[in-house]
Amino acid sequence: MPDFFETVRRSIDNISDNIGRQIDNFVSSKEQKTQQKPVNRARSSQPTVISSKSVDNSPQILTVALHLVVPAFVVNNTKENHSITASDIEKLIDNARYFLCTKSAIADLIEESLKFTNENISTIHERSEIYIRINIPDGQEMLDKKVPYILKRNLPSHGQGVVRKIACLEDLSGLEAFNRV
């Protein structure tokens, strides 16, 4: 069984790398199309246009998916498709039993390996395991962090996210790729 999960993890990494390359190629092709071509002054009476576009070598800004498994009593009034503040995200991280931060493009693949129930979160036992996925814009510094403190420290300065999924877990299977606290 561990070989299966290692194979899945490698597949997810390959998919993520391929998506990244496709995005880079797309952006590069768009930049090439928008650059202005120099004008031959001998054949044209129009002035030469020099592009003022500077080369930006800053890290790529992307939305990350923070996957957490927390006890039910921690989620309180957290609802799907609602914003969540940095202090609430930090509280969830502090109480997380399992966590993982990935690119949002592969978050659905992660969720496919988990088993959810249809139970109402407000009526279950307070110690039951709840899965919560939060999309955080500009969270690239949080990717692949293995320690909760560093995860919290690297929350973006705006410190907001959107809860994309919250559900009761049937059991802990499928959490092999997650970091355990």
C-alpha cells in the first residue's frame, strides 16, 4: 500500500510540474506577442518606439490550497465559500492534527483520496475529525511547509482565504501525504 501512495504522490508532482510548465509557456508566448517590434527608420517616418516594460524576476504569485484536519469544535461558524481571516486560519493551524499545503490546481486530486460523510458538522461530536480546505491567494511561501509554525509565519500579509470545502471525515485513510502534528 505505501508503494501505491508514493506512486500517487509522484503522479501529483508530475501533474503539478506539467501544469506549471504549460502556464510558463503560455505566459511567455503572450509576452512575446505583446512586445513591440523595432521600426526601421530608413523606411518609416514614424518615431521608434522603445518598450518601457521591465523584466520582472519576482516569484510567481499563485493561490495555494491549505488542507487541514481539525477537531469539530474548532470550526465553529466556518462555512463553505465564505472568507476566513488570518487569525481564524492560524487558530485552525494551531489545532490541526494533519495538514498539507499544495498548489490549488491539484487540490481536487488530494480530496479524491479522502472519504467524507454527509453528517451535519454542527451536530457531530466535538472531537470528530473535520477536513477543511482553504484557498489562499498569494500563498506561494506556504507551499510544502512541514511545520505548523512556519506555515503560519508564511501566511500572506493580507491574511485572508476562502473556505472551499468543509466536511466530516469517515476515517483517516487518504491522509498519507499529509503532515501529522
